Amino acid sequence: MQLFSKTTIDFLSKRGTLVWVSLVLNVIGIVAPFALGLRFGIDFAGGTEIAVQLNAENKVAEIRAAVDEAKLIGAEIKSYGAANQYLIRIPATSYSQDPTSAVVSAIKEAFPGETVNLLKKDSIGPKVGEELRSKALLAVILAVIAIGIYIAFRFEFLYGVGAAIALLHDVLVTLAMVTVFSSLGIINLEINQAMIAAFLTVVGFSVNDTVIIFDRIRENRELHKGMNLIKLMNLSINETLSRTVNTVMTVVLVLFTLVLLGGEVLQGFAFTMLVGIVTGAYSSIYIASSFVVWFMEKIQHKGIQAEYDKQKAPAKA
């Protein structure tokens, strides 16, 4: 389906302004986690996660009161699947022994005669959580570097660097949004394994868009030899625009539905993906290509912009 056919949008004409906007968002992505703090799940902070099923439905508040009564400080209780299933997360700092029996006993006292079915129990020590946190960060960094190297071999080194910068941009902007939205209490977000999976998926999805655009640029360089680079990039982005919008909108609709209706268990993953997919499409169009133009203009001292402006001048007259 061609939503856009034969468009002639001058994408790179606004690159200066948009790059500054991106830089501001990247700085927020670096500073916000330190200034506002990140909420780590038990995957990375250590603790115990217990899922229980009762006959009673929608009793999150009552279960929270029962767990607080058991002196398990900092416990989180949320819906888990069905309306009568509950997920209870207890940080490792709240207990010295396995808290499962204490939680089950507290719920039974709060709901006399109620049958409490233990669906699952996962425990992670603080030291293991810290190691997982370091490995998760390393996984994201290595993914960005590896994909940059792949692009450098498939196209040119300069394009590989542009792709890596665009991927780093996507990760930082997404991290900025996650941190700010979580700190403002707009949405309940915590850094866990599912969210790291979302970040890695964003990296893969973003590079897919970048490869499509760079591939079209390479094809058009052979078809339109001697064409100004900015004009060539605009032509290539316009030719792939319909495909980019179709792909992104399809995924965005699914993720937006998950954010609204997927429940708290899927909400963090879906929100991270939603922000990352939109940011990835933007960076593929603007950041990756803009870096290549900037490098050739400022470092290699090629008059690409001047040549482009000169070619446009007769059309304005």
C-alpha cells in the first residue's frame, strides 16, 4: 500500500535544528537516570517475586495492606493476568529469609477461608542482580557497536559510524522518556529483563530502517552519478518513505494497544518499544544521514551544502 507516492520532501534542510533537539534529548537521557534515579526490578536489584491466585478479584489494596502488616517494606503488588491473580514483588532489603510463607500467611489472615494458590516464585540475590545489571548494559553497548561494524562492512565506514550514532541516539532518547515518565508517575516503569529486551529490539528495528535507506542511497548513487549528496539522500528517503511509515504505524498500533490494555506486566516493555520505534524511524531519516553530510562538510571539507544551494537557486528565481 503506497500512502506516499513521488514525494519531494526536503528532509535534510531541517537537519541543523533537529540535530540540536536530538542533542538536548540525548543529554537528558544521560543526566536523567542520575538526577531522577531509575527504578530497578528484582531482576537487577535482587528480591523475591511471588504470583498467587485467589478466588476474590480486584483485591490489590487489601493484599498490599496485608503484606505491609507482615513488615515486608517496599513490596509491590499488581494484577497478574486474570482479575484474581496477583504479582507480589519484595526487595531483598526487606527480608533476611525466604518471605514466601510470610506472604501466604498474611494473605490467608486477611481473607479467612480463602484458598491461596502459589503460581510461581522467583528469587534473585542482590549480588546476582548487580551482575545482571552490568551484563545488560554491556549487551546494549555491544549490540550498538556490532551493528555499526556490520553497516561499515556492508556500505562504508562513514555510514557505519552514522548508523551507530543513530542507534545510540535511539537508546538515549528512549531512556530519557522512560526515566521522566516513571519519575512523574505517568506510567509505572521499572528496569527489568523485559525492558532490556525492548531496548535490544529497538536497536534491531532501528537499524533495519537505516539499512533500507542506506541501501537505496547506494543504488541511487549508481543510477544518478554526479548527483549532489543531499539531493541524493532526500531522493532516497522519499522513495522509501511509504515503506517506513507503513512498517512503523503497524507496530505502533500494536504497541499502543499493549500500553493501554496489556496490564502492568507488559506495560514497561510496550512503552519502551513504542518510544523506541518512533525514535528509530526519526533517527534513520535524520540522524544517520545528517551525520554523513556533516562529516563530509566539516571534516572532509567538501562543499556539499554550497553545491546543493547553488543547484536550488535557479528553481527559486
